[in-house]
Amino acid sequence: MMPIKNGRFGQYGGRFVPETVMPALIELEQYYQQLKGDKEFQQEFDLYLKQYAGRPTNLYYAEQLTRHYGRAKIYLKREDLLHTGAHKINNALGQALLAKRMGKKRIVAETGAGQHGVATATVCALFGLACTVYMGEEDMERQALNVFRMRLLGAKVVPVTSGSGTLKDATSEAIRDWVTNVRDSHYIIGSVVGPHPYPMIVRDFQAVIGQELKLQLKEKNNADPDYLVACVGGGSNAMGLFYPYHDNPRVKKIGVEAAGHGLTTNSHAASLTHGRPGVLHGAYSFLLQDDDGQVIPAYSISAGLDYPGVGPEHSYFKQAGIVEYTAVTDDEALAAFQRLSRQEGIIPALESSHALAYLETLMPQTKEDQIVVVCLSGRGDKDVQMVAQLLEGKI
Amino acid sequence: MTQLMQVLNDCKTNGRKALIVYITAGYPDYQTTVAAVLAAAAAGADVVEIGMPFSDPMADGPVIQKAATAALKAGATTEQTLKAIREIRKTSTIPLVIMTYINIVLQYGKAKFINNFSAAGIDGLIIPDMPIEECDILQAECNETKLNLIQLAAPTSTAQRIGKICAKASGFIYCVSNTGVTGVRSVDYSSIGDVIKIIRQHSNLPTAIGFGIGSPEAACQAAQYADAVIVGSAVVQRLTDGGVPAVGNFVAEIRHVLDKEGKKY
């Protein structure tokens, strides 16, 4: 059972953090192990997932899209229908409940596009916790509406100007805040990244995606899916979908990274397909970096994929051949964004559009009796304004 | 025994509070780094910590972050820092310790890093993002080259952890004065003083308090509890504001007050 000693997934993961927060990480791990087997906690979590977040999410048969490709049946796991519009709420709810049990009164979080920040601000409002969200200055401009949402929900949003002023710097700043206020604050990290036990905790809270899928396919009298497709930035929705199938090699799992302007340019976010292992934000994992080990800022049209690292368990899955990782460009994602809007009447998040874009490559290889499930990790409302600017006059 | 341990032991024997000064490598350029290290040594620093810039320094506050970003922009690299250390060693025997983040060591190649920097005259290594659980990564190489792998203790470290930290420690024990990142602030040093009391039950190694110390007065307050004090952000700020002469003056000032007041404790 991964992770093994010291939070390792194979050689990846670990706890590369200052001594100041080590006792807090150990305490968090102990608390979490206890609560994992605690029926009352699990029931409380399930109740909030159901009544507050809106689980289970539908497994929607995308008939038009299936007809478009004329091969395998395509199903969409509709995480976009959840409260706050993306899968991020699963983890935010779980961790806020955990923080409450630990007696923490204050939450710290980082956000890129604002989805995780909004989800965290939401659960903090719900549970009466103080909330501080760090966000890159540039991202605050790009996602002004989400900044307002967080403030409306009572969160304090702090602009980050250090480094490149994006998600990676917001993450560093959130960690610095946590190091400073570790005694009364809990850090809700937004993806399966960071030091142990975070990648494990976030995975377990997101695994509800794949667990539900198993049940839903059973109800439809279907066998196992043939392909699972999800986008990978830090990798939480992909981990949530893949993990319950990680020991089933008959189910092919494909993680789609952001190739930005193209993998031959320096403007992409494809750490697994184009990076090499290194340490960022407390974990040893694939990373975009120069020869000296300085982290190279990532680029993607999708702010949620715009991260130079990736969860350590994904690095392990890559090495062990459990998941195949690939990348699609901004343009391919934009085309998929419009395709799903037109064909199914569903506007997907730009992040999820990366997974949808890979269908162009995958579908011709599939057969009619096969099943493809795409994780529709979030809705695209947040992206409409930017896409409108990009496509002006082209629609 | 490394030169670092020799010097710190001599300080202890002579009742002198050791002064450890931090300088960011390559900020604003390497010529300045070499000059600043030599100026600090001449002004009474006992040890110099050379901070190798990393793009994402999670344990550092704004002053050192900015210096690291500027150094990287100006082209600072691991190889250039190595050269600067060789340059310093031509004229100075002051103990030198490298402070950097683990990724810088790993990407250079850990054995190559430790061998090359040890050969250039480095005495010790501080990796703020490598707690005891992860330090086995470098332990064997450090033992082989007799480089001190310096461990950190924090106000949040439990008594049980402090025991483990002491068991792994070498050179000196870096005692982080407060929960937080590097940078000048007002600190109640008694809480790290309590940690040092526990350290004393396990280890005879010298203790050094760092993080937050920004003035001769603060250095004296911290020195009540430890064998050495570490001054980082305040030195880097002097370098930014007044260049190498300002570093020399500031170090001399701390040295003077420590010698006058420090002996009281």
C-alpha cells in the first residue's frame, strides 16, 4: 500500500520541509490515520458530499460526441455539476472537517485559477473557520471574479508578487504562512502535491470520483471501462479517477498535461512528459527545471494546469507504467472547449478541455463495444470571458 | 575535526559568543560576494554562511527571496558559486558553510556537489528543507568527505524529535528562533532557549540561534541562550543599501556589542 515509509511512492514523494512544520505534518498524518477508520467521521464527510456538494455526480452518456467519433461510447463524469463548479470541493470539505477535528481555527490555502480558493473559502464559511488564500498577482487580474467570490465568502485574499507571481509562488507563500502560524492553522493544499501526508490525503478525498464510477458502471450493467482520461496539472482529479483502478491493468488510464504553445517551445506545463525529477514544495517528483535545479515557470492557457510540478504518485504511476501521460496544446484544448459546448450543450473548464482534446487521438484507436470515461473536472463559466477575447470574431 | 568545529570550540573556550553571518551568493554579483565575505571576516565574523539562491526558497522571507531572485537574474549558478568559494579560500581561512535547498544539491549531483564544495574548502552544509527524516540522502557522502551536515531545531520540535536531531547533528545545531521564515522581527528568544535546554541533555555540540536577529541588541538577547548567533536578512539588507562597507560596519558593530555585553551571560 502506497505511500510507504516517509511518504514515498516508489522513490517519489517525501517530506522536504523546514523542521518547524515537521511536527505538524506528523500530527496531521496521525490524526488522518485515526479518522480514516472512524465511522462517524466518514459518515459526516459522506453527508456533506451528498447534501452540500451534490454527490454522486452523474455519469453522463455523451451521445452526440460518441456519434461524432463513431467508435467507443463516451461517458462524462460530471464533476462540473458539483457546488462551486469543480471537483475541488471534495478535498476542501474533507480537509476542513479534518481541521475542525484537529481544533484548528484558521485555514490557509493557495489558488491558481481560483477554483480551489473558492472551494476552500466556501467550506470555511460553512464551518466558521477563518480563511486566508494566497493568489498570484497576475492570476488575481485574470480571475477577478473568483477573487470577488472568495471575498464575498469571507476569505482574505492575499496577492503574491514574489518570484513569477503565479500558482507556484502562491503555494510557496501559503507554506510560509503555515510555517509561521502552524500552531493554530491548517494548510489545505489544493492538489495531490506537497509533502507527505498531503498527496495521500487529497488522493483519498478525491478517490470518490473513481469509486462512484465503479458503482455507476455496475448499475448500467457495464463491464470495466476500457479507457479513463483526465487532465493533469497537480493531478488531483486524475488521481481521484485513476486511483480506484490503479491495480487493474485492463483499464487503460491516460493523463493529459498542458502542452501550452507546444512542447518544443518553453511555454508549457508538461512536467511528466517533459520534465525530470526534483524537489518542489516538499516532494520529490517530476518538475520543470533548468540544469541548475531552478524551477522554470509553467505556462498554459488554463490557469489550473499552470504548475511546474506534479503529484508524486503520478511520477510513480509514470515510472511503473500504471498510467500513460501525454500532452495537448492550448489550441487543441480550445477546439475541444467549443466542440463539447456545441455538441453536448456543456461548457467545460479549460482544464477539462485538455482531457477532451485527447479524444481526437484516442477515439480512432477504439472499437464500438468499448467504453471511454472522461473526467469533466469543472465547468467552463470561469473561462468564458477569456475564451471570448481569444475567439473574438471567430465564432 | 572541521575548521568550523575548531573555531566554534575555541570561541566557547575563550568565552566568546560566535557570530555567523549570512551572505547570498551572486548578489548583486560574485565580485561583491567575495568582497563581502572577506569584509565580514575582517570585521569579526567567526563563520560565514553562503546562501546559494533557489527559485522557490520556502524558508526565506522577503529580503533573502529578493536577493536570490536578483542573483539568479544576474546569472548565478552552482558552478559560479564554487568558483567564488575558491576565490575566498585564496586569502581567508574563515569557516564557510553552504546554505541551500535540496533540489540545488540533487540536480548538480549529490556526490559531485559534496566532493567539489568540500574540496573548495566548505566545512558544512545547511539544507533548510531537509528534516532528519530525509537527511540520509546526503549523510553518507558528508561523512566520507568530513563535511558537517548541520541539523535544525525549531520551537515546535518535540522533546523526542530534539533527541533524534541531536543524534544526527554535526558541526553545530541551528536553532530556529521562531515559527516563521527568515527576516528581521522582534522575537522572544526564551522559547528557543527552552529547546536548547533539551538539546543540552543530548549533545555537547555548539548551538547557534538564527532567524529574526536584526540588530546588535537582538544578537545579545539571543546570545544569552546559545553559543552563537546567526545574522542573515539584516546583513543582506545592509549589502543592498550600502554595499560591502556597510556589511563590514554592521558586522563590526555586532561584534563589538557581543564582546562587551555577551560576556555577561
